Amino acid sequence: MIDDGSAGAGGGDPAVPANPRAPYSERPVARVRRAKAQELIDRLVAEGRVRVTDPDDGEVAEWRRVVNYAKRHGLEPVGKRIEKVPYGGPGLELFLVEGPHPNARSQRPQTVGGVVPVPARLGHLHPVVTALKDDEIRLVMPSALRRRSLLLLQGLAAEAVRRGYEVRKAGSSFFPREGGVDVDVDGFASTVTVRQEFPESTDPERSVRLVVELAHGLTGRPGRWRDRKSRALEEALGVILGEIEARAAEDARRKQEEERATADREVRWRAAMEVAKEQAVRERLAQVLREEGGRWQEAAVLRAYCAALEVASASWTVLRTHRIWPRPDAGWSGQAGM
């Protein structure tokens, strides 16, 4: 009930403020941001990617707030999430990818079977990890972080071998602060690298963080895992190996599709060649017929001409026989026999 001032000072219900504080979702800024977030989602669904070129710092910050609003308020399509990457220097590129974020709480291993054991000491290492350990120009970082990086790679390599996969020296070149291995799943290799996330930081908490990455390739799948307060990288190794397996399955499907497409193109090419050959034969036959027809017409004309000559010759013979034809030394009088 709105207080109209009729209640006395000594009795009645207390006055209700005329403009109670609105909830956050109903405030002008939140409404504007929600509208922007929904517009962004609609564009991503329709266009696939949204690129923001040459924004200033304020625009970049606003886009980040819009993306965060969409994430916090569940506006992302079911089973997808918004990813943003740098584009053209200061710009941003936004797109939708499948699955939850790799750092999301739901991505943590929930069972003992999903946890990849990480050794406590650098002993009995995989040969590739041993080579990295002995390579002084790789994994250039504080010794404690280098040791932890090698242990992470060893845990990943040992589990990969246990599952029947091949671990070998990475074919990609690394920066000195990085190191990694290739994990080959059924002929499809993924390069796993580990590095210090903030090597220049003076903050003791940030400077000890590591980040593990999978070579991005041509996929929108997750490819980066970081140390966070809520989860260390040691807990993410099972998720990382699962992502390697998922990528291998995706690559296998892509290869099968490419092989089928190649086979289909081959079939279509052969069919087109048969059609072209048949068409060439028809055109050649038509050309032969045209040439034969031309010769036939020419022969018919010649026969008709010869027949006419014969008729004319016979007529001249008759004229001369009956002395109708004028003598060579006589002028033509216009009357036969004169």
C-alpha cells in the first residue's frame, strides 16, 4: 500500500518509500548490459564469429563485461561457451565453442580413476622426459618450477604409455621457457607444452604458476589449462589426456570424411570423364555425318550437272543431225534450215 500521508504520527503502518531500491537486474546499467549480451549471443549463433577491430581500452573493457555478464547469467547456448582471443592487435575475436571451459569446476576429475598420478621424484623417467631434463636450453625457469614441469610431463607420459599410446620427442620447436612432448593416439599426435605463466611477475603467487597447452590446430576445442587457487595442474592431467583422446577421435573422423570426400570426387571425376568421352564420340560421329552429308550433296549436284550435260549434248546432236543447227560459216538468220 502506498502511504498517502493520511496515517498519523502516532498510529498506522510505517510509510513505504515511494522509490524502493530496484534489484540489480532491473537497474539501467544491467538492462543495457543484458541487451548487449543477448545481441552478442544472437550474432554468434547467426554469424559464428564477431570481430571487434581497433577498439579503445574502454570498448575492450565493455566487451569483456558483456561476455562475463552472458556467462554469469546463463545466456550462452546449451553445451557451448564464449571464447575470446586477440584479433589484429588491440581487437578481439569472439566465437562459440563446444563444451564447458577447461578450467570450470565441472572439468575437475571427480573419481580416482580420472586422476593421473604424478610422481614425487625425478626417477625412472620416460626417455623423452629424460632428454628434456638434460636439455639446459629448454624449460628455462626457476629450478623448483622446472622440476615440477618435468614431473607433470612424466605423469602425463606414463599414463599415456599405460593406455597404449606413443610418447615421443615433440616435433614442434619451443621457446627456451617451454618444454613438451608429443602424445600419439592411433596415429594422431598432439603436442603438449608446459611453461611458466608469468615469468616476469614479481608477485610470489603469480610467478610460481604453470600453464599447460595443446597445440591449437584447426579446432575450437579447449587447449589451455592453468594453475588456479581452486585447482592445481596436477589435478587436470586426466582432463588434458582426455582432450588429447577426443582430438584424436575428431581427427580420425575428419580423416575418414576427407577420404570419403576424396573417393566421392574420384567417382564423380570418373563419371564426368565417361560422360565427356561419350560426348566426344557423339560429336565425332556428328562431324563425320556432316562431312558425309556434305560429300553426298556435292555428289548429287555433280550427278545432276552431268545428267543435264548429257541431255544438252543429246539435244545438240539431234539439231545437227536434222540440219537445224546453223553452219559455222553461215550467219544466224533466226529461221532453221535457211
